[in-house]
Amino acid sequence: MNKKLYVISGSSGVGKGTVLKGFLEKNPEFMLSVSCTTRKPRKGEIDGVNYFFLSDEEFKNCIEKDKFLEWAEFAENFYGTKKKYINQCLDEGKNVILEIDTKGALQVKARMPDAVLIFICPPSFEELEERLRGRHTEDEQTIQKRLSEAKAEFERAKNFDYKIINDNVENAIKALEKITGVANA
Ligand code: 5GP
């Protein structure tokens, strides 16, 4: 199997983290890229594991030095993927998964047309709102911002290669295995 770059996007609260975790546990030949962000760490998040947490200054510096394969502003924070990091992972013979927003995903596709873009959707918008609130990690203002961003993401996802509806985690993992070519069925 050729080593490939897969880009997975989905609105916050859609459960893409759970789907990806399940997929990666079953398929260790895939690795999740670690992004850079200016967002403050949430409880339990570790620098270098969940994200590389950068200051605004450090992030701007990377933009100026053209170090990012893609970057985007999302809900008033910056997020980006380092070119060097991705190339190193691909050179090591790993299938790399980027879990990034739709704006960043489209930038990756423009620069690396072989990258496969996958959008994970909630069964409905109402369900997305429920999931986001149920997480209890964001305040109301942040939730509202993320909901309006989710609408814009649905629009951009029209240009993606695949969509997976996450109504059931196991089924979503199976759909991802089929797209990535690891499913035997
Ligand atoms: P969160 O703050 O919930 O961890 O992530 C918010 C959003 O930022 C999610 O949609 C996530 O996919 C996106 N994101 C995470 N890392 C990156 C990145 O490196 N680049 C871009 N463009 N988006 C990212």
C-alpha cells in the first residue's frame, strides 16, 4: 500500500476524535500529525502530544518563515501544520492523518493533490449542538462561535473527496477503513 496523506475535517463536537482514536488503535501503520496552535491547552492536553502549543509571536514567526504546509484561524485561534514535520513522517514510510479544519484541508489539497480529503458529519445540526454542549469544555460564547463556524465548514466540505456520517462510531471507523483501503470486507 502506498504511503499517503489523509486529511480529516469535521465540526467540533462531531466525534471525529473518537472515530480517529478507534481507527488508529486498530491500524498502527497510520499516524496522527501533531499540529501547532495558539489555543490554550485544555485540561489534560500535553504539549507535543495533542498539539505544539505556541505563542502568537511564535506562530507569526512560522508564517513569516513559510514553515506551514497550511494554517488557518479558527474561533479566534491559529492552527497550522508544519511542512517539515509532515515530510519527515511520510519519508519514514508512515500513512499520515491530519485532523484539521476545512480551510486548511483545501490548502493541503491545492499543494498536495494526492491527499485524500474526508469530512466527518453529524447526523444533524441539532445533534452537533447537543454534543458540543455535552462536552462542557467551552463557554456559551465559544459554543456559538463554533456553531456558526460549523455551518461554513459544511459548505466547504462540498469540495471534499469523501463524507462519513458519524451516527455510530463503529460504522464510522469501518467507513474510514474502507476509504483508506485497510478493510478486508
Ligand atoms: P480544537 O481547538 O477543538 O482542538 O480544534 C479546533 C479546530 O481546529 C478543529 O476543527 C481542528 O480540526 C482544527 N485544527 C487542528 N489542528 C489544525 C491545523 O493544524 N490546521 C488547521 N487548519 N486546523 C486545525
